[in-house]
Amino acid sequence: MKKVIFVSFWMVILCLNVAHTASNPQDQAIKLVQEYLNKKTSFSTMMDSVDVVVNQRLMERDYPGVKSIYEEIKELAVKSNDEILLVKFTLLLGNFYKITGDFAASNSILNQAIGHHGLYDDDIQVYLHLASNHFQININEAKPYLDKASELITESKDTATIMLYHVNMEGYSRRKNDLVNAIHHTLESIKYMEAFPVQKVAAYISLIDYMLRVNNTAAAQQYLEEAKQSLKKEDERTKNLLAMSEAKLANKLGDHSKVGELMRGAYEYFKETKLINQTAKSLYMLAGYARAGGDEAQYEFAIEQLQSVIKDMAENEYKISALICLAEYALQNGQSAMAEIYINSIQEVNVPENFLEKDRFLRLKARIYENSGKGQLAMDYYRQALVYQDSTNQLETNAILAYQESQYDRSQKEKEIGSLLLESSQKSKRLWILSLVLGGLALVLFLGLYFYRQLASKNTKISTQADELKKLLEEKNFLIREIHHRVKNNLQVVSSLLNLQSNYITDPTALDAITEGKNRVGSMALIHQNLYQDAGLTDIDSQSYFDQLIDQLFESYNIDEESITLEKDIDPMLIDVDQMIPLGLIANELLSNTLKHAFTHASQGKVYVGLKDLGNELKLIIRDNGKGMDTENLNFENSFGFKMIQAFVNKLQAKMSVTSINGTEISLQIPRKRLAA
């Protein structure tokens, strides 16, 4: 079986002694190839020796020299009519163009290597490299090349080629947000990586990230331990890449001191080895974790170093993430102009559609423009963020659900297999029992043992099913909280858009309508905020919700505490969300009406808000000492607010009463909806 040769352009092999010494590296490489053509050395020995020469050139960043070596050897292969040599160096030259970013040249060269009789593994590698090129250009155009590789892979017996196939399929699935297949191909690739420890650890790093995406920290911890076992002690680069993934896991588990230690160590290594992209990544990750954990010293350190590193970075995703981090820091410290410089230096065409931080980029740009008074631009970017978030949230949710469904299907299949095995076992046991009828005592003892095992098996099965149900319930609750969180975020974006719009409206009536709409959206956002923050998923704490709602309205109408005194009397209780939404909107309308219209004189105003638990009823009371209102004409009010109140009163089957003596008092008696047990 022929040997498949891979040249790894991102890892330079340090080799100081070369068997063949020549006046220059290109002459040395050509001499090695001529020795092979003259049958003085084997193909594999020649390839290994050329690898050493090429890697020395790569270590010195002599890319033109590497290109020249490959091109001259390719011409030599053509002249000598050596098809295997031609295919190998055509593939290597195409891969070289790919690594240097010239995808068009790479595609052109690689297409020349397709279709040579019997070289299935080389054809597969060519198709995979062509697919990988299109990952960077247009992900959808990669599919035909992957399909070709899939047709040929069954013919391959070479572990390196099969591994490369699964690695590329994982990359495609990840970019298409197909979490199930991405995990499947990563696990499959690991089976062929015993001879490739660096790639094996990289695969485990991918699995750690996938498990964190689906909130499975136990599996992430397991893959971290397996990666550490596969790691070679002398491989410091891979060790520090793994440390960054371990930091992600530690952050998820709330171990902030460990996060700082791991990220700081990774930064020091990448800085010393002059790996600038990884240096930047370690710094903006450290900045994000330190900011979230409240470690100001680490945050300031990371930002200061990142400001220095970014000057030497090429335009890529690492630099985009670094600029976003610096812009956030500048905005946080009141440096709006500097934040705008950072964010505007990112060309939007360079932000990939599948870029994980695109939503963060759009929202940050909106905030910067809002702070600098560019309201229309801010609104445009808020809208883009909202659209992008909706689409990515749906993709992410679908991916998580697909993963959970695949896990459930796998569990069901395992149960079916277990059931068949159990059935087979039972048949064997029955035959065995029949063979032991010779002794009654032996039969009794066997039956006792049999039933004991059956009971233990059932208990184990029940315990396993209970654990699976508990896990599924936790995952369901996690998704429900995520939904409430995203609904709250979207409502806040709507509120921000209304707030921005109000800056361009001069008509008082329209301005009032915008304010009222913003308050109504805010009252609903508070409910979703309480749902994902509190322990319950279907009930709301009355005191917490009304405290936030009242504070929000007083702030919205700029109420001076010295001119209006507030008295709150809210009984502590949990109210079903289906009842709290209309109740909250009614309270919002009544209290808004009071704050806007009740006090037209200069005397001290008083407002009382009460919610009482009367057992089978709730009683909402809103009272003021203002100018009062005409109770006889209440039912004929034409305002949208009163029509909405009446609609929700009917929905709740409530009774509303209004009195207007020394002010106004509106009370509602609402039948209590009992919470599910």
C-alpha cells in the first residue's frame, strides 16, 4: 500500500541536521528527487527528506522559495513521466497556494491532479482540499467536492485519508450549523488519529466547544480529560490551545480564578513564540472573562496588551474580534470617539455571515452611533441586529434540538437492543431452568436467584429512565429560559427603537403614544425577564414585578419624588403568567393615566398602589388624591388605553369599580387562577 504524505504548513518541524547538504535549499531538494528518479533512494525517503528542506524554508518564511521548489520538482516529474511524483507535488503545490490565501490559484492547480488511474487516495485528498478552499469563498460550492470524496472514500484503506475526510466533513457541518453531523464526524475522525496526536487533541477541542454549546458540561469535562491524555508533553503549542478551551469550561462552571490563570499562561506562551493571531485571541478572551468576572486588573492588562498587538495583525476574524473588544472598552470608559474609530476600522464585507460575534458587532455599532448622536444609523444597526439575532437564534435552537433528538434516538435504540438482549437472555434462562428439573431444591434456589436478578434489573432500568427524564426536563427548562431571555431581549430592542424614534417627533400626541407604547412593551419585557431569572417558569413574584413596573413608569414620566408620594402595598404571592400579563398591562395603563392626568395643581400628590390576596380573589387598587374623574362617562371613554383595559377586564372575568371622592380610586376584583401543583 502506498504511503500518503501530508505537509503541515501551520506546524514547522524543527530539524537542524539534513542528510544531504547543498549550496542552496532548492538545489538540495532537486538533488533528492533526482536520486529517487535514478532509483538510488525510495519514494518515502525522498519525500521525508524534501519535507525537511521545505519546512526549513517555511521556518524562515521563505514562501517564494517553497513555491519555486515545488514548481521545479513538478516540471521534473513531467519530464520523467513519473505520474505518482507529478500527482504528489501538484497536490502539495495546490495546498501551498491554499495556505498562502491564493484560493483561485490553488483551485486551478488542484484540478490538474484529478483522475489519475488508481490513485484513489490522492483524488480524495484533492477533492477535500478543493472543498476546503470553498469553505473560505462560498460554503455552498464546497458540497459537490465533498460528494465526490464521499463516493470514493469507501475505496480507501488509508487511515490518514479517511481521517482527512471526516475532518473536512466536520468543518462543512460546523459552518452549516449542523451540530449533529459535526459531532458525528469529529468522533469518527478520532478513530483514525492514533498516529496524529496534534490533530487528535484539536478534535477534542472541537468536541469541548460543541458540548458547551449544548450546555453539557459533564461531556465537555470528559473530552478535556481525554485530550490531556492524548497530549504530548513537548507540544507546548497544542497544550496552550487546549488551555484556552479549558478556560471556556472553567468560565461556564464559574471558576473565574482558574480562567485567569489559564488564559494568562496561554498569552505568555503565544507572545513568546510570536504567534500573533493566537496572542490576540488569548487577550480578547481574557478581557471578556475578566470583565464578566469583575477582575478590573486583568481586564486593564488584557486591553493594554491588545492595543499593542493589534498594530501588527492582518485582516482576519482574529483582528475583527480584537477590534470589537477594544471598541467595547472605549465605549465603557466614555471614549465614544475612540470606540467609533475602532468599530469603523472593521470593513463589514470582511465580517463572515457565520461569524460568531456578528450580532455583538452590530449591537455595539448601534450603541456607538446612539452615543454619538447618529440616531438614524443606530436604528439601522439595531434593526440589522434584530434580524440577524432572530435568524441565528433559530439556527442555534434548531441545532440544539437536533442534537438532543439524536441523543434521544440513540438512547431509544440502545433500549431496543437491550430489550432484545434481555428477551434472548430470558429464553436461554428458561431452557436452563428446564434442564435443572432433576432436583427440586436446585430449582427453588435457581428461581430465587432469577427473580432477584429480574428485580435488580427492573430497579436499574427504572433508575436509568428516571435519570434520563430528569436530564430531558433540565434541557427543556434550559430551552424555555433561553426563549424567555430572547423574547425579553427582542422587546428591549423594540423599546430602544421607540425611544430613538421619539427623539425625532415633535407632535405631543404622537410623542405620548410612543411613550405609552414603550411602557406597554416594557411591562411585558419585565414578565419575560422575571420568568428566566426566577426558579419558576410559569409564575411571577408579585412584589418583584410590581416594584420594577412602578419604578419603570416613574422614570418614564420623570416623576419627582418630592411632588408625588408613592405608597405600595403588594402582598407577596406567585401569580400565573397567563393572569399576570393582562393584570400588568391594566396596572400599567391605570398608573400611567394617574401620573399623566391626575395632578394638575401644585399641591403634594399621593399615589397608592395595592395588590391584595383575598384567597379566591385578587384585588388591585390604584388611588390618588388628584383632580378626580367623571365616573358616569367612564364607559364611553374613546381612548385606546381604556378600551384595552376593558378588554383585559373581560378576559380576566374581573369586576371594576371607580370612585371619585377627593381624587380617584379604581379597584378590580379578579378571580384567582390557581397555580398548577
